Amino acid sequence: MLAPTLPAPIAAPTSQQRAPLAVIRKLFDRLHGAGIRYCQWKSNQHLDASMVGATDFDLLVDRRDASRFAEILAQEGVKPFRKIAGDEYPGVEDYLAFDTERGALSHVHVHYQLTLGEKFLKGYRLPWEREALAARRFDTEHGLWVMDPRLELLLLVTRAAIKLRARDWVLAAAGRPYMSGGWLLEFRWLVERISIADLCTITRALVGEVASRHLAELVQTAVPSTGQLRRYRRAVEPRLASYRMYGAVDGLRRRFMGEAGWVIVAAVNHRRGLEYRSTRVSPRGGLSVCVIGTQRDATNLARQLSHWLSTDMAVIPDLGETTTTAARQGRDRGKIVIADRFRPHAAVPPDLALALGDAMVAPHHPRAPARVVRLDGTDSPARLLLQAKCALWHSI
């Protein structure tokens, strides 16, 4: 059998990069002060990265606190987003926070129910929210509530078992382990934090005696096999069947549409030179931005802003190749269009212009931007980019 693949080492971050984002630290302080019941329910191994905006948060929030939770997010300038295709998962909301000191975005998934499932289809709702919030633990190192590692391990293995597909059996027969990379690291990290007896105690009531025994056997294996996951899935299937959200035909249709949509978006973004494939938009609508300055500087800044936002939002970089019609339609559908020039003959004026140095657009021009923000061209490139990020974020 091939050795399981593990992620390559990452360069050690600087002390400033390790410090939590101020906007995140303040947000959690507000949640604690208001007594909001929540917990970070998965990938707690990566909390260091989450605190600096490098990975997402997945917060399970008591739905009884939903209104107060939303009020706090709004007061802290954390903005709601949704998928452009309109296929959001039930009980899940997307928010983005922006740190004005470091120019970093932090993505917060808010879950009011535990929705999970196969790839391209979150087809199960596990009614374990009450148990998860009752057993949560306070992580003193990061200053937030996290899920009990026994329940987090149960959910990790259950998610892995649900995602098993026919192709995984073929790969396993060829000697490639199913659980590898980040999954395997997270699995081992959680196993180190639990005892087998305690795991069985808390999981027996949720998945049944037989599935709990299979889980205990599985977590004592360095690299869980496809067969072990399959046996666990068979044992837990009677419980999971009652938690399905879609019928067999509807579920297959949704999964096919989700995978097809992913392929299309990936192809379009590849053509546009974007590495990421976000389809997230603001419910307030799209935004048309143009950068005004020398062509070289304007193109460079527009490209930087496009790559920065494309991780978390649907972006169209308009660098002279995109037609005005495509740019307008993208903006009308909720996307953020970032152009490296002002188009005086466009049918609709831009919402925001970022003017570098002395560059300007006559305010009486019939297609003048709705808002112009002048950037200090004498600043360092890093400070100039931060200025642009702040102006863009406050316009979204």
C-alpha cells in the first residue's frame, strides 16, 4: 500500500502574522459578553490559522440566540454573503469580516444545525446540536468555545464515511489510502485528545452500540482503511437514513448539478486568471470598481484586488479583455467587477473609482463614478493596497 500523503511543511509565520486579527478578537469578546451559546465545531486543529484569517470558522450557534448573534455581527461590521447560484445549505449562513489593520478577510460559516454529507451535496442534518453545545469546551489558548474532541472526531469519521464513493474503492484497491492529507492529520490530532472509553460513552447514544464499537476500533488504527469506514457506515446507516434531507433521485440530481456547476466555475475562473472559485456575493448587490492612474499601476492594483477578493467573493477582473456587456451583467448579478481603467462610454457608470495620485475623472462627466476615493500615491505599495482594500470593503 502507498504511504498516506501528508501536507507539505508550511513556513513559520512571523509574530505579527501569528497574532489574532483584531476584528476577530473583538467579535468573540462581544459574543462572550452577550452570553451567546456557540462552538467552533470542526477543524479545531487549525484554529491558529483561523484566528489570522487563513482558514474559515465554522460556528455552531444556538438558534435561540440567532437574532442577538446577527445584531452583534452587524454592529461589528461583519457582512452577510450568499452563493450566487442560490443553493445555500439549510441552517447555514456566510459572513465575512475585514480587519482594517492588516487588510485581511475572515470567513465565518454560521451553522444553526449540523448539515453535512457527500461531496457536492450536504444531504444530512444530524440533530446533535443540543449535545454539541452542552459538551462544548473553552479553548483558553485562542479564547473561544470549541466542540468536545470526542464529538468532533465522531463527526469527522461520519463525514468521511458518508463521502465514500465507488472511485475510492478503486483507488484503495490500487494501494492508495482513502484517508490521507489534512483528513489524516486532523484524525490523528483528535485521537490524541480522547480516550476510547469516553468516546464510546458519548457516541453510543448518538449512533448506537454497534456503530460505536466500529468507531472505537477505527480510531485505534493509524490509517483507517476504506473497509473500516465502510463497516462503520453500514452500522450507522439506519440512524443516518432518518436524517436524510433528500430522496435518492433528488439527491443524485442535486449532486450532479453541484459538481457540474463547480466544473463550469473552475473553467471560467481559469480563463480569467483566478486561482480560486468563490461564487459568493453580497445580498446588497454587485459592485463596479475602476482603478484610475497610469496603465501599469492601475492594472497592477486591479489585479491585486481581484486575487485578494476572489478567495471569498465572486469577482470579474476587467483588465481590458472583458467586454463591457459581460462586466455589466456580472455586476448586475451580484459580482464585483474590478477594471483597470475608466470606461467613459459604458452604459452604466462605475460605483467606485480608486484614483491613484493625481489621476481624476471630471465630476460633471455623464458617466462619472458614484464615489471616488483618492489613494495616496506616495505611500508604500503595501499601504497603498491597504487603502484600496478599505475603500472597496466599505463600498460592498
